[in-house]
Amino acid sequence: MKRVLVTGATGFIGQHVVKQLIQADCHVVIAVRNIEKAKHVFGNADLEYKFFDLDTPKTTLNYFEYFQKPDTLIHLAWEGLPNFKSDFHIKENLPRHLSFLVNMISNGLKDLVVTGTCLEYGMLEGELDESILVQPTLSYAVAKHKLYEAIRELSVQYRFNLKWLRLFYMWGDGQYEGSLIPQLKNAINEGKASFPMSGGEQVRDFLPVETMAEYIVRFALIEHISGCFNCCSGKPVTVKEFVEEYLKSKNCTIRLELGVYPYPDYEPMSFWGSTKKLNTIINQHESGRTV
């Protein structure tokens, strides 16, 4: 049975990733700062809980030994969101996350999955594939990409697999309440006649969080691959179309007030991910071929 360590397990993505790992018959270890809270989140799930506070890491501790030599680490943890512009990501998050991952790798970790972000691509438009030279501008995206480059450089000294997953837009249960769909659900539940939003013409790439979690776990369980991979639907859709499709699925006719909010200034108007690399890896794994 594969021993898989997960950071950020109680977060939006993490809860779904843990469920997928249990279904995949893995021995799941979750690193959390509040074990009692985590037990409340996961109930009677068969998990191993280990205390870990990334805010105050112990630099002298061998974390690979502390977590009992996991076969794979899925590193989802990242603080300070959704404040994408804060220097906190570069000044505080980046060094402590890098320190932890260097500790794990230098002490023996052989398989690492880290979640990046589609915002690493910066203001590039159109279909984005992993061969593109990224141009991150947001502090959050800059910090993530610097983390990726630093970890990748470690492969010169240590032998390990790095699977860097650039996540596109997720939605589903447990999502941040200030996000689009949770706000829309609240408006529906409160019986409001209209829902204020942006103009809705921006093109995005949406994926249910359950599917995103499935992709993350699939990559975690595939051995002997390294690289950067988009995790996305590959299907461009306007935000307005996405909202209308959601309302249709709920048989709801709430009126959309378009143009109330401005478009975000940190995102291009039209971008989505290429799934060519993602599908190639998954199809090769399912067919039993060596990747």
C-alpha cells in the first residue's frame, strides 16, 4: 500500500484529494496544525494524522523521517489566498515552503507533487500549453513559479520525480465563499431576483473540483514521470455561459445583472489550458505503457 503524505488536506482541494486517495486504497497521512479540527472535517475516515505547522517549521528536524518516509508527497498547502497581489507570497510563503520541500527531498523523498497555478502564465492569451515561456506578474504566481524553478534545480543533485501541476479554475463543494459559484448559490437560496456580476465575456477554463482532485491523485500514483502539467478541461467558455449553464442545471431563472463589477486587472480576457500533455500521460498510464 502506497504511503501518501498530503499537506493542505483540510482545504478546498485537499478534502477532495484525500477522498480520492482513500478510494485508491492508499495509506493517507495528513499534515495539519490542528488535528482535532481535521478529525472533525474527515470524520471516521481511515487516516493518519501528523502535527505540522508550516508557519513555524523546525529547521533541524528531518521531516522525511518525521513523516515516516512517505512514498509520495502531495503538497497542496499555500497560505494567504485569495489575496493574490500581496508580497507575503514572495517574502514569507516562498522561503518556508521551499525550505520544507528541500528538507524532504534532501532527506530521501523520491516522488513529489506540487500544485502550481494557471496564473503563472501571466497575461498571455489563447490556448496555453506547458512549452510556453511563462510571464507571471502577480506576487502569488511569481512565488509559485520561483518555487517550481528552485525545486526543479534540485534534480541536479537529488534523484526524485517532480510533478508540477498548473491548476486552472475549479469550482465545487467547499469553495471559498467569495468565489463566483458560492455567491450565486447564496443568491439563489436567498430567493433574490437578480445576481450582479461582471460583463461575463472573459473566457476561462473551468473544471469541477472532484475532477481536479482525480487528476492530482492520478499524477501522484503514476511513477517515474517528471515535468510541468496543466490540469484543466481544455474547453474555453465565457464566464456568462458558465453561469448560465450552472443556472440551467439548477432549473433556476435568476436574472443576471451584467457589467456591475469590473473585470479583474490581473487576468487576461481570454485564456484556457491545453490538455494534450495531460491526456497523453493519463492515456499511457491507463494502457499500461511506460511513460
